[in-house]
Amino acid sequence: MAEMTIEANTGNLEKVLAFLDAELDGAGCGMKVQTQMDIAVEELFVNIASYAYAPGEGSVTIRVDTAPEPKTVTVTFLDSGTPYDPLEKPDPDVTLSADERQIGGLGIFMVKKSMDAMHYERREGQNILTIVKKLA
């Protein structure tokens, strides 16, 4: 398992993605899955950076764990910001036009649809959000 703790600031997104991509490359992850993981991690990190500590500042820890059997990658985000379970929010009605839909929620919806699993828990004052993707 690899771990990075960084200031939850959108200016750190490139560092987060470089950290993730180094771990995915080491696990022999294909480009399609790597792109899906990059998009999901970007969405989740930007949400944490934008909302978890607003209007203040704080850090986020990102853990990347790869497993050989079944071949999966698990990314966990830990922050001490405002409690927020993104899985509680109902999925947007994507059958409606963009003008008819409520604002927000599409990014989390895309993450849920592109990952094989997504879990949230609040424990010991921390938001713990985990995504899992099969590599094979």
C-alpha cells in the first residue's frame, strides 16, 4: 500500500494524479482503467478540496492498494472535514435534458458507474471514501 497526505487544495491535483499513476503503472494497469481511475480520483479529490473544509483548509490522505487476486486497485480518501456521504445523494435523472436536471451530482454518479465498488463511512471524526476497480 502507498499513502500520500497532502493539503486538500485543487492546486495539488497534478501531484495526486502523478502519485496515483505511478502506483497504477507499477501494478501493470492498462490505459483504459488508468483513465477511469484518473477521472474518478480527480472528481473525488476536487470535491474534497472544494467542500470538505470550506471556508477553511485541511489535508487529505490518499491510499492506493493493489491486490493480485483478484487483480484490483483500491483508492481510499481520508479527510477530517465536514461529514458528507456522497452515496446518500440520489443519482441524477440522466434521462432529463441538461436544462431540466438539478445542478450537481453528475460527477459522483459517473464515479459510481465507472468503479466496481464505492463505500463511505464516518469513523473517528474522519470521512473515509473508498473506490475499487478491477484491473483484469
